[in-house]
Amino acid sequence: MRPGQLQPNELEIAILQKFAEHEAALTPHVQQLHVLSREFTGVGSFTRFQYEGAEAERHLTFTAEIHVPEVERGLGAVLFCRGDHPICLELYTFGDEYWDGVYDGYSIRQTPNQSLQPTAGRSDE
């Protein structure tokens, strides 16, 4: 990934597309996202997307297995939205396992009895 990349990277797109498989209303927004910032925390990352709408905030929890070679227990993901517009994708390691953001060789596997878990949030209005 190049520094300052304004579009979601390959891993982010793959995760967003998996979210959209369960929430079809996300589909038209996935390819049009503009990245405002990325923050790597050492145990995950936050990718913030441009959107100015005032819809109620909600978040979706992704329970499929996200594997990257450097993270033994894998990654989890939460997508924060305003209505159907993604505003932030959070990736995190399980436990306190270190991850530097490198995702070469990643894979995403849906496991039996796992699905997207939508959760209503709050409105900042």
C-alpha cells in the first residue's frame, strides 16, 4: 500500500465486499469510497471514509475469519456506517497480537454458523 492512498486497499475492499454480501445497500458505496485517513495502532487499524450525511450511526460486526500471515489468530472487523454509507472500517487482532498493517497473502473465510451481526448505534444529532 502506498502512503496517502485515497482509495481503499485490496484487503479493505475484500472485507467491504463481504459486508455488502450481507447488507446489499452497502454495495453501491463500496467502489466510491474516499479514504480520509488510516491509523495503525499496532493491534489493528482505523480507515475513515468521507461522508457528510446525518443519518443515525450503526455498526456491523464481521465474524468471518480474516487471516494475514503475520497474525497467528487472525483479524476481526467492525464497519461503522451512517445509514448505508460506510464511515469507518476498524480491523483488530484477537488478544494483543501485534500487526503492522501488512496484509500480503491475506484470506477471508466464512465459517459455519457465522454471519454479519448488525447493531444499531446512536445518532450524534
